[in-house]
Amino acid sequence: MPLGRLGAFLLLGPSLLLLVLVFLVPIGWFITGALGELGSFADIREEAVAVLGSRAVLGAILNTNWIAFLVTVMVLLIGYPVAYALTRAKGIAFTLILVCIILPYFTSVIVRTYAWMVLLGRNGLINQALLALGIVDAPLDLMYNRLGVVIGMTYVLLPYMVLTLYSAMKAVDPRLLQAAEGMGASPLRVFLKVFLPLTLHGVIAGALIVFILGIGFFITPALMGGPSDIMIAMLIEREIELTQNWPTAALMTLVLLAVTLSLYAVYQRFANQTEGLAP
Amino acid sequence: MSATLSARIIEFSTTGGMLRAVLVRALVVLLCVGLLAPIVVVVVLSFSGDGYMRFPPESFSFRWYERFLGDHRWRNAILNSVLVAGMTCVFATFLGFLAAYAMVRGGFRAKGAVTAFLLAPLIVPHVVTAIGIYYLSSKWGLVGVRPWIAVSHAVVALPVVLVILQSALRAVDPNLERAAMIFGCDRWGVFRRVVLPLTLPAVVSAALFSFLTSFDELMISLFLAGVRAETLPVRIWNSLLLEVEPTIAAVSTLLIGVTVIALLADWGVRQYRARALPDTTKGP
């Protein structure tokens, strides 16, 4: 039953109020308040140049982008075949694959990170197995370095990619693939010329969402990374936990927020395309 | 049906295709095992009777659970987590239902902008949301206050509720609501007798997932919990910074168990809905 504008506004009111009061205003207040401590606009600009140009911050920004990029590539390489299998699977196989994606997806990030810490640690299960099998003589450093961060983040972010790709792949008409095969295209050619182009918007949307979530990551890199794997979110947290340096944190937050929201705007375009193609 | 069948036949028509199909299948099985393995390993380890982490364990026991549940700080964390998640679930589901109804049935401009705003907490890095709320909370003495943590969690749970309830409400034929009104129901009656019964399974799903969102949330809790209101994820975080010990496996298994129960309940609700309720969706 259609609602008038007033009715819609009244029903939306409480939710909008919640988000304005506990999301928009706090973030806005934090940024303006913290920057306000610095004084005039010229002071803020000076501080911004000093903070954002500093070695630590530039290094963290570089790390953040590079790690998020590596994770996006890994997630895509693993997610594509899994999503494809999910599209093709039926009955019990479909349920099993779905469980393997959904259960981790809804398990707490801290629990998933802990699970990988158990596996990758110096005395972790993987090292125990490798030593027992005589493959290595000394335990490998699988964690507290970049490798650990990338493995952990890939695991946490994989479901986003699989679910995005799945909805894109599901929308591809299988008759198109058949037609291509029927006209003599090799399977590789069918994949490259028909299936990949038709699912490309899903690949882009999935890659964007993983990258967006990746650059804001905190828990996994903080627990599984080494001293040289500081990401921007960790630096922001440290400024506040350790030194209560609100202005510096606010400047970095502003950068992170700007990048996140711009990428999200691009994502919206591709995500809408996915929805439009869905049956 | 026949389309997929002939696709299968084409796939298996050459020996190369057969080999490739087997390889793809093996790869997928391997990846799926890899996805589930870390979780299974944690659950198995939590029942280990060994003094240190070894897989598979040589003996089994409940010693890590005894350690976990015997510690009053962990018990407090369970209580905090349940209370906060319960409150979040009520806030988010209630507000989310009203908003979802307005989004689906309401005619107003800027719907796209409102949607983008309501879903923004999913995209904005949690560290930013958490610090923003912390900035405000530290000024107003709200750190360590459980209802306030629940309100903050509701911010990130609301988008989850909205997504679930919007799709459920879209499946309710507005003509049913019109019919109820013609037969003399007022708006409240339409809601109570038509909309709510038809969307009840989705409301239960939304409640489950908003509970889970809060129960598993770490970033906001980390800043807002203080020492008084540590939730389970916060305590896990604090102990992981020190060492990777098997007690955490028992705690993790509890969290995984709650996730499994929520997913099973959601699945059950969907089954019930498919069987018991007529599909009022209009055809494509």
C-alpha cells in the first residue's frame, strides 16, 4: 500500500536519526573538532603537509595500497573458480560449496584471524606438519610478516568476491556458451570471448569491494603483520590509543574516508549493472 | 533444464573436456576444504587434552572450556556480549523494519541517496566509525556503557536488517494491503494482520543477523568497551596480543557455534516460509 511522503518520512525518521546522531555527526565532529584544535586553516594545511608527507604515513599508505592490491588479486584468483563452481553446482554439491563460503563469511573476523594464527604460527600446525614430513628443517616464517597479512585478509575477504561473482555469473545465459561451442569455438575461446566479458562487471565490482574493504582493514594486519606491515587504519588507531594525537588521526582518517567513498561511487556503477543484468 | 544438460554433454564431449572437468572439480574441492579447514581445526583444537597445540590432538578433554568458563572475566564477557547483542538486535530490527517499509512502499524523491546513506556504515571503514563514536563517547562519559555500545552496533547492524527486510517486503503484494484496508483495517491493523505475518520469517532472519553482527563485532567494541563492558571479541583480541593459546580456541568455538545456530535457524525459517506461506510475489 503506497505511503505518502509524510508517512515514509515518519517511518524512516528513527533510522535516519540513528545514523545521523551515531554515525554522521560523530565522524564529522571528530574530524572537524580534531582539526579545529590546530587553529586556522593555514595551520591545518601546514600540519596536513607535514603529517601526510611524513615517512611513516607515506609508508603506511604505500603498504595499505600494495597489500589491498595483493589481496584483491589473490581473492580474485581463488574466488573466480569457486564462484563458477557454485554457479554450475546443483543439489548437495551446491549446498556444500555454499556452506564453505557462508560459514566463514558469518564467523567473527577475530575468530577467522585466530584460526590462521594457529595454522601459520612458528609452532603452528602447518610448520608442525612440514617439519614432521621432513619438507623443511626449520620452521618457516609464515606469520608476523606480509605473507601472513595477505593470507589472513584473503581468507576474510574471499566471500565478498565469491558472492559478487556468483550473482554476475548466474545472470549469464548458458545458451550463449552453447552457441559459441556449437559454432566451433574451443573451450578456452568460449571462456575468453563470451564468459569472461559477460562476467567482467562482476569481476570489477568484486575487486572494488574487496579493495575498498581491504584498505580500511585493521584487525587481521594488526594481529598477523610484522613491524613493516603497518596499514593506515592501524596508524590511525595507534595515534589515538597510544598518543591521543587526535589531529593527526583526523587527517589520516580524512584521506582514508575520501579514497573509500570515491571508490564506492565507482563501485555503485558496476554493482547497479550487476543488478540490472540479474534475471 | 535441457540447456544445462546439453552444456554438460558438450563439456564432456572431448577427453580434454573430461580431464579439465575433473581438474576443475579437484581444484574446487581443494579450495572449499581450505575455506572450511581453519574453522574445523579451531573447533577440534578446542577439545584438545594436550598441553600445547598439536593437530590432531593426542587426547581430548574439556580443559580449555573449564579454563574459559571458570574465569569470571570470560564469563563477564559472555554476559556483556549477549546483553549488547540482544539490545542491538531489538534496536536494529525495529528501526530497520520501519525504514525498510518506507523504502519499499514510500513514494519520495532521493531514494537512491537515502539508500546510499543507510548502507554507508557497511562501506566506511569500521575503524573510522569506531573512532568517531569514541571521540563523542569519551567526551560524554559513555565509554563502557552497554546500551550505548548496543546503539553503536545498531549503526552497523541496520544495513544488514534493511537488506533482508527490503527484499522480503518487496515480495508482499501491495494489493493484499489494499484489500485489508477496503475490508476495514486501519493502518495498524494492516500492519499487524497482513504485513507482519507475511514478513515474520524475514523479521526473524533480520533479528538473527543483527544479533550476530553485534556478537561478532570487534572494532567499535574495542574503543567503547573500556574495562567495564569487554565483549568476547574484545577479550579475544586482548589475549591474542599476548599469546596464541588454546583457551581462545574454546571461546572461538562458542562464537562459531552461535554463528552455526543462527545460520541453521535462518535456514529453518526459510524452509518454513517456503512451505507454510503462499508466495505473494508477482511473476517476473
